[in-house]
Amino acid sequence: MIAEQVVGTVTDPELPMVTLAELGIVREVRQDGDGVTVTITPTYSGCPAMETIRADIAAALRSAGFGAVEVRTVLAPAWTTDWITDSGRRKLAEAGIAPPGAAPRRASGPIPITLSPRHDTIRCPRCGSARTEAIAAFGATACRELRRCTACREPFEHMKEI
């Protein structure tokens, strides 16, 4: 098995329904013989799951028979929710988490990072209604918020656009 395939199976510790590759965290997998270097970018620089992510990648590669494993973290360019794949978005929605919309853009200069939604048109992942409201600015992690659907009355999480 090639290293990229192995890394592609590693799931996110906070969102186990999606892989790190589907979240766009995996930037590069370089294989040299039985050695592998993996480059990752955190969803945000203070992400508490990064140590676990690095350990999970290394463990998966070592259990697949790879020898020297190095997991590098790069912060530039900064991760954006636009890097989440279509399959990742679908899996989030299937798990009851409303996937993010398009990340905010600026014409030039630094992109301001906010961990709050930029619009109120967030559809319920259960019934599809756009009639939803924010309950709390933060969910299980800082990158998610709690919402409620006023149509089906179900609570759900929304992954914020970054």
C-alpha cells in the first residue's frame, strides 16, 4: 500500500465521520523508500487535536509497515473550510453537522479569520429547512456552533466558515 492511501484513511479525532484528507488538513505525503514525510495544516493554529492527529498519522503509517515517519505542521497558507472535499461535506451533513458555506474573501491583504457564521442561511442537515437559528456561538469545538431548526425543531451543529 502506498503511504498516501494509508494517510487517506486516518479520521479526524473530533469529527470521526471524515478523514483528515477530506477535511483538507493533509497537504502532502512524500514517500522515500520505507520513510514517509506528511505535511499537515491545522484548521486553526490553536487546534487542540493536532498532537492526536500527528500521532494517529504516524501510528497508521507504522502499522502499515513504514519505517521512518515524520509529520510536519505548516501554518501558511492558512487552512480554509473551502478545502473540505465534497465527500467530506456530505459526510458532515449525514452525521447531522451542517457543512460550512464558502469562506469569506477579501480583494487583497490578510484574510480576517472569524469563528462565527457570515450569514444566517444555514440549512438544517436533517430536514433541509433554511429556517434555523443560533443557540450558542460554540459547539463541541470552537469551529462549530449550536443551532436549532425551527421547522423540525431539531438541534444541530454547524461548522463555521473560515
